Amino acid sequence: MATAGLVPSPLVLVAGRSFSTNLACAAMDPISARPLHVVGMTAGPRLALADPRPAAFQRAGALAPVHGLAVLGRVHVIPRRHDLGAVVSEQEAEVEVWNADIQHGHTLQEITVEGPAGIAVMDDVGQPAHFPASASHIYLVKVLSDGDALIDNLVTWVFAGLDPRGTNLRLLGFRLIPFPFPPNWAQPVVETFGFMTDVITSYRGMEQRIQLRAVPVGTIRYATLLDDLRDAQMASAILFGNQARAFGVGRWQFQSPLVQNANAGDYEILCATSDIPFEPGGMVLLWSDPYHWEVQTIEGVLSDRVLLNFGLIRTWTAGATAVLPIVVGRLSPDEGFTWDALAIGSTSFTFDIDGFRP
């Protein structure tokens, strides 16, 4: 049986302040044709923005330690340690003494040198010397070629009222006696190298070899003929008077001529470096005859020159000067010197080298 229901009456929108407005009858203003960048420019006067900076203020300062007084307020010796390595000829090192106290001056009473002989400090100020606040002075410390074999010295700048343990410099190194006589080339210069290897063998018989020395040890063997009485006497005195010391042994087969004059104080030597075993930290020998030579420590090697850690002591002439690497060696226990005549001597010896690269 069919049923029926009443249709609901249509909704009536009631107008009022609490209800939405019927937009169908709303009258809207025409759209402005002005560009967007000028819209709102006539809205009224524009006000300046407020200054974001805070108001000025004053605060009283006070002295405070800087980095825990690690820099200021004390006397510094720069550097505190200097490793000389092998010393063959005289070396010089600059040392700065700086009074980093910004309030008080200090008085240098004396400069002391402890340890073996052969160290000199060039003091051009004199003692006692006044160091004002923030003042510094450069001292020149010379390591002489003559002295004990071992260099272990303590140079101290003693200031009034300061602990001297904080104002000292330690020098470390050892002195070499160079053997400045080249081979006679009638016999070849023989170099041998000794490596050390650990061999590990597996159960299958396979081997693994491990290198135990970063730099090989070795020997240098050559003969020299001394056909001048002065040369023979000098070589004999060097060999028999310094058997317990280390020698500076030149690798004469690698010598090359000096390309350009080298003046005293220069930090570079212009010479060929290709296929020549110059290496940073090693030594280079400048040689013109057995009585005129100089040994310097190498800082770096370029394609056409050798850079030095210290300035040259004397001037060297191009063409008349040979440049070659030099290593540290010690005489074997059974060396001898032969007098072939009253003014002629000869010897053939072997130097044991602590370590050098092939």
C-alpha cells in the first residue's frame, strides 16, 4: 500500500546583523585600473620605521687575563728547542726574546750556556739589559764547527725575578768531521745497501715479506790518492784523530757544478737536481778544494735548485764549485793509511752509513 509525505517548505534567508549578507544584491565598486606598484600610495602619509638599534650605554672596563696568561704577562724565548742534526760547518740560529708583559718591564741579568763547548751567543745589547713592556730583541746563537762530538746545550736568558726554567733554549745535534778528499777514480765508488725483511711462511708454503727498515743502511767504499804533502798529512790526521766520530761522506758520483754564484746569506743553491739524491732533511756539500767547503741542511728540493734551512756562510763561485749530497758515516775498524812516498799517500776505506736512499 502506497504512502505519502509532506514536502518541506523552502528555506527563507533572514537578513540581519548576525547573518551573512546576500551578495546577489550587493553593489560593488568598480575595479581600479591603476598599476599594482601605485596601489595604496594615496592612502595617507607614510610613517618612518622605528630605529632597531638599542639606546647607547656605557660600561666600565677592567683588566682580565688573556688565555689564562699563556701569552701575555711573561717573557718568551722563541723557539725553546732547536734540533741541529748533523753539524759540519758553523751554523747560526736566530732566537727572539720577547717581553710579553704589557704592564711591566724586566731586566736581563746574564746569558748562560750550559753543556759542551762550541756554543756562542752574539749579544749586541750588553748586560744588564732593560726590556720594556712588549719589547723584543733578536739574538744570534752560533754553533761552532769546533767542539765536542755531541751537542746538548742549554742557553738561558736570566731575568731578575723570573724563573729561568721558562726562558731557556735547548740545542741538540752532533758534529761531523767531513772527509773532503774525492776519489781518485782509478777504482769505482761502490755503494751497498742493506734492507731488513721479515719473511712469514704459511702452511701451504706461500711467503709474505714485510719491510722492517724505512731507509736502508749501507756502505760507501772508495780509494783516494793524495799526491800533495799537505793533503796527505791532513788526511792522515783526520783519519787517525777522529776514528770514534762520525764523518761526513760525500757521494762524489752525484756531484754537479754550481750554475750561478751563491752569495753569503743566500738560502738557495742553483744546480742540477734531476736524478741526484737530494732530499729534504739531508745535507748538501759545496766543495772547491779540500780546504774550502761548506755543508748545509736541505729544506726543500726544486727542479733547478736546492733550498737551505740556514743562509750560506761564504760566497761560492759558479763553475769552480761542486755541489753534491753528503751522508753520515763511520769508519770501519780496520782502515789504514799507506805512505807511497815521502809526500804521497793513499788509502782505501769503507764508511758504514746509518741510512741513506739508493
